[in-house]
Amino acid sequence: MDLVTEEILTRLPVKSLMRFMCVSKLWLTLISSRYFTHRFLTVPSPRLYMCLWDVNNYLDTEILSSAPQAANTTTTTTTPSAFLVDHDLTTPRMGSHILQNLGGFMCYVYWNKPRIYNPATRQLVTLPFKNSDHMTVSPGGKKIVSYYFGYDALNHKYKVVSSISVHLKQNMEVISSENWVFVLKGGRGSWKKAAPTPSDFCPHVPCKIEGLCIDGVIYYMALLGPFEYVFVSFDVKSEEFNMIQVPRRDGDELLERFQNVGLLEYGGKPTLFDQTNLKDKGVVALWSVEDAGSKKWSCKSLVVQPSQRHLVNTITFNVKGITQNGKVLLIPKDFLFPFHILSYDIQNNDMRKIEIRGIPDRWFNMDEEAEVCVDVMFMDQSESVISSDFVSSLDWTERDNHDTYIHRSLPLSVSLSIL
């Protein structure tokens, strides 16, 4: 292929490239290669993805994509004042909470199966359900199966961790827990039990469904007992688990306190965004892991500007990640009309309201029996074409016996965004 053609391909939209992979074996090989991945160029374009569903009707879900409405907000240096819904990405077997933005993939669990969705190409990968029948639940107990997703950029490897735990519902006493890792071998994938953990790694119950991946390390928050919280970390490359104790604060004797805490990356470090006092006092606390080896933490408090207190003093929010330029996204717990989110620039202590326009009216006019929930994922990265052995090789569909899976191969590369 001549250099001029190659240069033209690097400047085409992702969807065009996906079609051009069918032109010839030469084009397929080039577009699928990591060489082309690193050369591919495009203008960053922030997008907002919403998942709407009715809790009382699991079949009623909708995935919407929206773009900044203002023409001058095509870069990540400014915050759009509004997003306008422009695409309906609703796909069968999608719905509920978006657990993670992993390099442009939407990671979530639907019908107890971990799923990975590429909104740019609308490719959906369903991984096998981790069977946990071997872990029995005694009377008064409860079993929880959680999934967390990670990516090692240096080795171009994706892995999924499953945490299975059993605890007593009355006092949250942890009975037992296991960790499993989904690995690809010989064109097929399977769950394997995690290697022996350090002596200070204790049985735990994940207390937040969302996870986080920073530099090839997965983090999630867990509970050791009624009032003892930890960060659990998993190194995607070495497959080593570790545990970091979360500092105790006034009010930690209340199980509800950590409902107001979100997990995000701040300054390249796993950080707890504590908004316990945001609604009443306009105060936020940021707890960051300064040194994972020595398990040291630092704390920074922020006070919302008086002129912006009205944005938070009547609405309860959930923390939903952070943008590349350090703006925390706050999503209303309740589905409001008109719907909006908040962008909180923690570096400059500046909070902005972002309206989401174009949501279908039917979601605001549901029957009284309906209970509408909403989840949001923001992407402010450049699109690219990434060669991924894990994602591109699998499309699993589970059979009724829960043991055997149908395998269908996807295209050799998929399009996603670079973190």
C-alpha cells in the first residue's frame, strides 16, 4: 500500500475504517495492526452515553448517545453547557448500571453476565457467567457475585476479575469470599481461581459495584466487617491481589456513610470522593492513596463556592468518574425533569451544570408503577483502532447447562477510545 493511501486512512472516521477492513486482506492487515493504531488520528470529541431503564420492567431499557450542543466545545479544554441526544444505541442484552469506562468500552453486567460494549462499532461481547454453586449460603446469609474489568496497556491484555462473597445480611459479617480471573487460552476463555494471596488479604464483600483501572491495576472497594472498609487491588500483568485499609472517620460506624463515597482516579492515584457533607455543608473530601506499598493516604477538603451551593443543596448525587482534565461528574440519584448533571472542576473548585437535551418524552411520562433509573458514562478521548486479543477474539453466548459456551469470532480489531 502506498504512503498516500495509508495517510488518508489515518484521517478517516472509525466507522469508515471498519467497513474498509472488508476491501482486501492487505487493508484488513494494515487497519488491524498496532502500527496503524498508533498512527491513527482524529479530533477529540466528547460524548455522553446514557442508560435508562425501568426497574419494574427489565425489558424496557434504552441506550442513548449525545454530543455537545454548542459548536465551540469540540475539545476537552472547555466544559459543554449542554449535550443533545443524537443516537439511539439500544442493543439487546444491554441495560442497568454502566460499571466502567475501560478504554472506550462500556463494561456492565446484565442477567448476571459480564458484558463489554463498544459504542463506536456497536459490538457486544458477552463473557460466561461465573458459576458459584460450590459456595453455600446458610440461613440469614447472602451471596454476591461482582465483576471488575482491567487493561494492561503495555502488554495489550484485558482481564476480568470476579469476586464471590457470602455474608450475613443482618450485620454484614463476612463468611467467605473467593476471587477468580477470566483468561484467554487457545482461542477459548475460562475462569481460573486466583493464585494464593498475601497473608493480610482477608475475606471481603464488594460494597461498590463500580471498579477502576489505573496503569494496569484494578481497584474496587470492599467491606471486611460492619464498619471496616478496604481498597482491593489486582495487577492485570502479575495477577497479584493486595488490600489497602481505608482510613476511618467520624460517622464510619454508620453503614450508610459509604453510600456517599465514589471511587475515581485523581492525579494518577485511586481516590475516594467523599460527598457526605456536600448537600448540607457544601464540603467534599478527597482521600488519595499516596503510596500503595506503604499504604499511606492523603486527604484534601474542598468547599463549594457560595454562589454555586444551590446546585447541590436540594439534590442527592452519585459520583460517576472524572474527565481527562480533572472534572468530576455528579449524576442525580433520581431521574429529574429537565435532566442535568454536574461537572466539578476540583483543581479550580468550580462547579457547572450540564443539561441533557433530547431525551425521549416517554421516560418523563411513565406510569406511576414505573421506577425509572439512569446511569451515565462520559468519554472525552480520541477514537482509535486498537488491536485487542481479548476483546476481538470472543463473543460468548451461554447455553442452558451453564458449562458450555458457543464461540464466534469478531473482527481482528475493534475501535475504542484511548484513555
